Amino acid sequence: MSSKKTLSIREMGEAASAASRRLAVLSSRRKNNILEAMAEELEARRSEIQAANKLDLEAGAKAGLSKAMLDRLALTDARFDSMVKGIYDVIALKDPVGRSLGGWVRPNGLEIEKVSVPIGVIGIIFESRPNVTVDAAVLCFKSSNAVILRGGKEAIHSNRALAAAIQEGGEKKGLPANAIQLVQTIQREAVRELVQLEGLVDLVIPRGGEGLIRAVVEQARVPVIKHYKGVCHIYVDKDADLNRAVDIVDNAKTQRPGVCNAIETLLVHKDVAEAFLPMLANRLIAKGVELRGDSESCHQIPEAKAATEADWDEEYLDLILALRVVEDQEAAMDHIHRHGSKHSDAILSENESAQKLFLQQVDSSTVYVNASTRFTDGQEFGLGAEIGISTDKLHARGPMGLEELTTYKYQITGNGQIRP
């Protein structure tokens, strides 16, 4: 699509709005054929796309990006494979558009049906991870939404290459013009213009650091679904299986520390702190994790640094873990309530009453029993590629897949009824 003239942000919104009407009438089979063509084009351009990604990684290293940011930016072979597989996963999912959500007939004979429909035009604003270009485009397209993508400057070469591949691949099978658009400029003003396109953009989903998301929310004149950060917790109960707990905490912290569903704070019941904390420390310190604890945690782990009050609210996105020993489960839940971000929190316990209480009282979008928080992910939930994670309560919550990219309308059929 490089041969086409560069549109202004408003022109992109107008073009997307027109495309959304054409998308609304595409059959599921047609959409799946287009998606398959996108996947094939990505594979055909793998070396070209990874070469573009290398340019971004080199520029990022020179600019002093952190290891965590560079990790998010990298399109490794495994991530490329996963990105392409995600398209086929979405193809296999049921079309979320046109589902009957209920129907009834009124005494006057009016037939009323509630039907799922696309949201319309969605703006996705994101940082670092170039795979979001594909994930977001694919999910929006499958749910018959037009999408305007605006990635970060650190991934501009990768994003342009990925967007060109899916646009041009999709067009071979009939992708409507301007159904998927990438903002080509890296100027910040483009973000402000995009989130203020009232009447053209129906929803904005920002994905990135807290600073980006807050800036979007402050400027937006259209609805925004977001999560600010992932201050995720695991609480190790007095009735936890401690050996299993070490494995779960290790995975939740070290498997990929630079993502929003990695834990940042560990809460440990006082009755098991003496037995559990040294076990855990042996594992985590060997993996390079810096531990920051309260006084009791530091007593049990001499290598730990003293935590400050700010540590309880910190999203490290790094190999750093805050530790606190608590009196009981109520104290753990109070801590999560005060310092959590309503993202993902877990209890490790063999006590069913404790499990039930945690599930009921912890007000996060995703709550776990005896499992790592790292599963908060659309693909891991079986939703296909993920559009984002919401800690809001309206209209979507937790990992957002196809269904969360639809709304509904009432369709009423009559035979001449008029209201008396």
C-alpha cells in the first residue's frame, strides 16, 4: 500500500468509517479466506520483516532501551511462528458477528431480537511489541471492525513491514480498502488527533506503559478501554503446597518478567514464612532476581534489600520482586485491595474455603487458584490472538478476544404496529 498517498488522521478516520460498512456484510467464509491470505503473505515476507525488526532493535540499543523493552521489541523466530499461528487460531474461532443474544415477541406482535454487531472503527495505540500490529488487525477484521493502528517509534520499521504484508496479502482475497490502516508518522500529535475523532472512531484501546495509557485517556474524546499497569500478586497461604508454590512463583516472576501479567509482589502467610521464603530465595536468587522485603522477609532472607513503601505500588517489569509477610489471608487481600491494579492475582492454597474467599473478594479482572498469573493472555485462554487486557468493568474485562470487539443492536420486525 506504499503506492497510495499518505492520508491525514481525519482522512484515515473517514476511510475507516466507510470500510466498516463494507466489513459488516462480509461472510465468515470470506473473512477466513482473507485471513489465510494474510498469514501466507507474512510467511512469504518473513526474512524481509525480520530484517526490518533488526533495524528497530539496533536503533533501540543505541537509544538505550532497557533489556525488557528490547525483549518486547524482538520478533524472534518463535514469536513470528506464534504470530502466524495466531491468525490460524482466529480463523478456527466462531465468527462473533450476527449471533442472536436473545429474542422475544411482544403482546402487540412486535418481534424483537438482540444481535451481536461490530463496534465499527477501533483505534489501537501501542508500544514496543510489533506483533500487536498483526494480532490487533486480525482480531478487528474477524469481528468486522475497521482498525487504525498507531505503533511506537521504536518499532516503526517492523510495524510498516507487518502492516504492508497483511494489507497486501488480504487484498489478494478481497480485503476492503482501508479496513486496516497503519499511522505512518511517529509524531505524538497523531495520537491526540486519533483519540479525538468523535463520530469516526468508536473505541480506542491503548497498549503500553502507564504513561502512554494515561496520556491517551486524558486526551481522548472517544471511549477508551485500558489497563494502566500490572501490579500482580501471589498470596502463599498457610495451607499451600510449598514445593509447588516455589515453582509457581518462579514461573510467574522469571518466565518473562517484562510483561504485565508477571508478578511484582509476593505475600506470604506468617505461619509458613520461615519454611517457604528461604526455599524460594534459593531458586530466585540463582536466577538473578533482586528481592525487596519487609522486615520479616529480610530476616528470613539476609540477601533481600529493605523494601520502601513505593515498592508495593511498583510495576518493575524486571527481575525484581517485592516480599511481604502477612498476618492472615484478610491482610493479604487488604494489601491487594490497596496496592493492586485489578489485573491478575493468585492464591496458592489447598484450603477450599480460603480459595473461595479469595475468588469472591479479590476484585481483579483475573483471579487464580494454584496457578501462575502468566496465563492471563488471550491465546492461553483460548480466545485466539489478544487485542489487550482490560482492568475496566465496562464494557470488557480481562483478556479481550473476538466477543469483546462486538456490541449489539436490537432488530425489530413488525407488520404495521403503531404506538397508541
